[in-house]
Amino acid sequence: MALVRHMPALAHRDFRFLWAGTAASSISLWTLLLANAYIVHKISGSSFWVGVATFASMSPYLLAPLGGMVADKYERRYLVRVTRLASFAITVVLAVLALTDVLTVWLVVGLAFAQGIVRSTEIPADSALLANVVTPYARSNAIMLHTTTQQGSRAAGPLLAGPILASAGVEGAYAIAAVFALLSFVSMSQVRTSSRGGIEHIGQVWRNLKEGASYIAGNRAVFSLIGLVFLHCALTMSYDAMLPGFAENELHKPGGGFTVISAGVGIGALVGTFILSFMTGVRRGPIYLICGIVSGGAPILMATTVHLVNAVECAIIMGASQAMFMALTAVFLQEIIPDEIRGRVMSLNLMSAGGIMAVANLGFASLADHTGIPVLFALPGLVFLAVIVFSLAAGPHLRRVYRTGTAIAAAPA
């Protein structure tokens, strides 16, 4: 009972099944991404090709607004079930190809792209459904717990896949990802809450997209938050494709170093968002600002490391600050977006975040083999620190968020 008092979302049956399914789905995703990066780097020996694979998995998020339209038209619980079943099928195909020793870089890239297409529909539907399986009072806590599982899975994936990659090979990691994908579908099958958006005619693509974009353009607080997420993801979170090369060339710990650093990011994300789930009220604003500052500073520290232990410490700080920043942004947005356009607006947020991470990962990976990876950690971190300073000086809507912990303007007296 004490746990439910501090985490009211857990009192809702459908939230518990949705939460468990999201946890399993996220673990499957991060295990899959780790296995993809590992096998592509092993085959090609190049950060550039790891960047291509990462781009393939994230670039479909640029199409997320179409997924958001689907999430606002059809029954969301059924939509999430279908997408999770599709993710399971794609992961099984990767496992079979690896087991038969016919896996190539281009096969990984193609299947990663297909997985990204599926996720670009699943994530908006999942986010929109989340707001409906709990009462408004428990919504903030539900979002925090939901984000905790999504970010914390960055630790579970490497911790599961790392030893398996070293012993059973990449096919074992793909098999683990497939098991968790299946578990995510089974858990989602237990959700009973009906949830639909406000789209009546899915064929009116331009009109439906325009409604979501017009809402963002007309709400300066939402526009400012999504813009800040765009810059945060571009400058501080687009390093996944560089990690294998960083572990090998800077730390001289290929393979094992990569998985340990990835686990460090996930452990930081898990701990940070779990602590955040207990925090409510006005403290959210100052915490949000601090997380933004640390998100910019931590990659600068990473750029100076030459030992694995120090790199893991920096990875934990990066994971905690970035996950808490993204979790709080999701709370601020979900608190003010109307349900009838929630899928479209959250999909546009996903497009700005995931889309820019796809492009930036590819760009940084392309530069990494020529300029060195440390500078690609440090310079973007410095730029994001400048963005935070600018938002304090010239961003009235973000200043209100930093001060009050909410994006909702106070009602006039």
C-alpha cells in the first residue's frame, strides 16, 4: 500500500500490464540495437557502417506523424499489439539469418529499417494509450514509470546481450530480443482500456497532419519544449554509433568496453528516472534545468576519458541526466495535450527527437573515422550548454517551466 501511495499509477490494472509490456518491448529493442551495432562493426570494422545501421533503425521516426495519425484513428490497444507482433517476427528473422551464417551488413540495415517503421507507429499509439489507462491524478506518475522502463532497458539490454555476445554470439542476443518481444505482445494482450483519437477519415492525410502541426505552432510552450528536445537529442544523445569505435580506439577495450559503457548509460537512466518517479510538484522545474546543464556537461567529461572505469562513470551521468530530462519533457507535454490529437502531437515530438538522432548519428559516425570521437562528444556538449543559457535569457515559456515545473500558464487573476 505504501508503494501505491507513492506511485498511484500502480493501482490501475491496465497500467501494470501496459507498463510490463513496454518494459519487455524496450529491453527487446535495446538488445537488438546492441546486437546490430556489434555485428555491423565486427563485419565492417567501421564506425560509419554502424552509423548507417543506426540511421536505418531511427530514420523511420521521420515518418512518425503518419503513425500518429493511425494512432488517432484506430483502437490503440489493438494497434500496439499488431506492431509488437511484427517486431517479434523481424527479430526472429534476424536470429535465423545469424544462426545460418548468412547475415550481411545490408541485411542488418534493411531489417533495422523495417523495425524502425514498426516502432514509428507503436510508440505514438503506446504514448497516447498511456494517458487513458490511469486517472488524471496518476498520469504524471504513470509517465515517469513508463519512461523509467524505456530508459532503464538501456541497461538491461547490454547486461543481457553482453555475456551472450561473448559466448553464444550475435544469434544468442537476437534470440533474447525475440523472447522479450513475444513477452511484450503477451502482456499487451491483457490491456482492456479502449482508447481512440479524434480522426474520422484517415484518408485526409494533409488535414490530419495540419491539425497536429497547427496545435504545436499555436501553443508556444509546446513548441518551445519540442524545440528543446530536438536540440537535446541532436547534441547530447546522438552518440550510439560512435561507442564501438570509442571503446576500441580511445579506451582500447573492443567488444567488452562497448557493452559495459552501454550498460552504464542504461543504469544511469534507470536510477535517474526511478528516483524521479518519487518527485512531484514545483521541484520538477529546477531539476529539469539541472538535468539540461548536466546533459551538456557529461559528454565533455566523456571526451577527456582514456580509462574504461572513468568512461563508465561518465556514461552513468550521461544516462541519468538525459533520461530525466526526456522524462520530464514527456510529463510537461502530456499534461497539456488534448487527447483527440495526442497521438499526432506526440508523434511529431518523436519525429523531431528520433529523426534528428538518426541524422546526427550518421553524421557523427561519418566524421568519427576522420576527426576522432572525443571532439564529437565535447563540441556538441558545449553547444547544448549554450542553448540552455540562451533559453534562460530569451525563452519565457522555458523559464516558466524551469521556475514552476509546469508548461501550463497560470490563470489570470
